[in-house]
Amino acid sequence: MTTPGVDDAVGADKAAVAERRLHPVTPFRRAWAPVAVIAGWAMHDPNQAQEQLTKLTTTMLLAGFAVLVTAGALYGFLTWWFTHFAVTDSELRIRTGLLFRRTAHIRLERIQAVDVTQPLLARVAGVAKLRIDVVGADKKDELAFLGQGEARALRAELLARAAGFAPETAHEVGEAPAHELMRVPPNKLALALVLTGATWGSLAAALVVPPLLWLATHSVWTVLATALPLLGAAATASAGRFVAEYDWTLAESPDGLHIDHGLLDRTHETVPPGRVQTVRIVEPLLWRPLRWVRVELDVAGSANSVLVPVAPRAVAESVVARVLPGVTVPAGLSRSPRRAEWCVPLWWRGYGFAVTDAVFAARHGLLRRKLSLVPHAKVQSVRLTQGPWERLWRLADVHVDTGANKTVTARLRGAEEAAALLREQAERSRTGRRTARPDRWMA
């Protein structure tokens, strides 16, 4: 039985919304799936796989290879053929699935970031991947792959729709003009990684632990099983970060801060305006003579975590002012009371705290300092905790929770100061939320 009114509405909707397909190179992205299935079976039972291979003749192997290639090509083509997307007046629709259909309805006003990424092979083919970051979603939806120009045009259209532009004019807005704020030279990035303690720690472990294991066990397999992960960790801590953060460029535009980086895989990210919950200024020990810092951030519902990999402190603070308008980094922080040394010997000197009209600031770390800045408007809750040893020395911790499910703590404050801070911070948060600017694109 059909309902004429409903059917007419659905037909009109389909006619009004033009569905689009991905780039024709996309089938190659899925063509490897049958190969992965056979490889998984062979790894699951390698002895049986080897026995089966010895029974096959050359003709049978060639025929099997031809069937496998054909199956992979057909699977890639069908997954591409049954994948469509469309931009309506209120949402982005993505229909996927060969056997089991899935339709994602992404509300445009819920979009908080649209990133364009280009893996190495995608750069060679001239295509790009569009990743959509939605408020409240743990996993990003993506469109892979689109033509490079089409990906940027679609990104601009989605952000214009999210900003409130009319559908008929959104595609004419184009990509927002960007003004470059800073660029990290490769030689400075390489030197910064060399002066990072994690790099030296991983490398020292990779060089020291395997010889000690050899002297203790005389087992080559034990040494290899330990050395390879340690060498991998050392490479990730240095070379991996260099490749990922190469040519880091930060630019400002009406739709937020744009971040471009990557040596092999090129990524174009956006820091959503108004969604930044916490900014951290990280200062490793060996960077201090050079006055270099690293800027990290927490964004609600987003995996973006690095804003500036390395920069002079003055430049970093100017970038922080762009991310958090009206916020200045506190010049001086008050230390915990002297009696805090009975709770945390020596390391208590790394704790500091300050509160301004705009932010709640807390520092921790003696060798690797981290200064966290939380705008009052982003504070979701305030808590005071006090363990038995802290009660003995009349100390307490004040925690502020943000919308990114993260907590910033002012450690080991005087009990009276902490109680007053708890009351005052709750009032600052309420006032800050009332006066905060709307979280809108291009606002």
C-alpha cells in the first residue's frame, strides 16, 4: 500500500537534491579487501596454506590470481557504485553499503570541523579525503576520495552552510581567505625533536636494553622481540613526528585557524572557533634556553591536539590570543605553600596557579612544564578534593572539568584559598557562559 502524499514528498526531495559519487579512482581503495581476506586466512593457519600452495600447478596459480584480481576489481567498483552523497538545505547525506545499506544524516549546524587529508598515493593521483567532525560523534565521517579541487569546494560549501548562508549562495561563498600567521622551518623542527627527552629516552632504551637481555638470556628471539618495538618507539618519537609535523603552517581565516602539515601525507585541518576548551603551553627542559614552547589544545568532540609543534614563546602566546580572543597568558603564577613539600617532595615546586578575568590557569611539571589555560565559559564543573595527608597539612586540590572530558587541576593550594576559589570559579563560569560569543562559523 502506498501513500500518495508521502511518495510525492520523497520523490520531490530526491529530485531537488542531486546525489553525487566519489572520484573514479576510489574503487582502487577497496579492491584490496579480497586479498586481505586470503592473507588473513593464510596467516591464521600458515602450515595448511603452505600445503595447499604446494598442491597447485602454475596454471592453477595464474588462474587463481586472475580470479582474485577480478574479484577485487568488482568489489571495489560495486562499493564505489553504491556510495552517494548529497548536500541538502539542512544536512549532508552519505549513503554507503553493498549488502547492508547505511545512511548517515549529518546536520550542518552540528559540523565543527571539515578537514582535507591527502595520503601519499592520493597526492600522486590528485585526489583528497574529506573528514567531517561533528559535535557529539566519537567517529569522524569521511568521503574518500574526491578530486582535490572538489574536496576544497565541498569543504567551503559545508562551512558556509554551517555558518548560516542560504543554500543558493553557499556554493558561491568559496573558501575563506586565509592569512598566514606562522610556519615552522624543518631545521627548527628537527632540532626541537633532538632536544626532546622522549627521543633520547626511547633511543637509550633501544640501545641499552637488548644487550642486557643478550647477556642474561643468550636468546636471539628474546632480543629481537624486545629490540624491534623499542626501535619502533624511538623512530616514532623522532622521525615519525618529523614526517607528520613537517612544514607546519598556521593561517587565520574567518572560519577558524587553518593548519597544514605533513611530508608524505598532507593534512589540512581547521581549529573550530569557539570549540577550544583548553590550551596547553608545553615547555620541555632542553627548550628553555632557546625560549621555545609547544602549544596543544583540547577541542570538544575533536581529535585535533597540536596547534604549534615548536615556536618562540612570544609567537606562541600571540597564537593563543588568536585561539582564545581576549586571553593573555598570565605572567606570574603563585606557587603552592611551602608546606606542600611534605605531600610531594621537590616536585611541588613545579605547581603554579593563576586566575584572570578570562581564564583559569594551572601549571604542573618540574622538568617538562605544562601550563593549562581554561576559559571560564568552558568550565563545566568545579570540584575540591582533599586526601587525608592533605588535610593534615591544610591543603586541597581544585579541579575544573571542561567540555572535552578533560580536567585541569590547581594542585596543593591552601585549604582556605581552595574553598574560596571553588565558590569564585563557579560564579566566574556562570558569568562567562552568559557573555561568551556564539560558537558559529565565520561569526
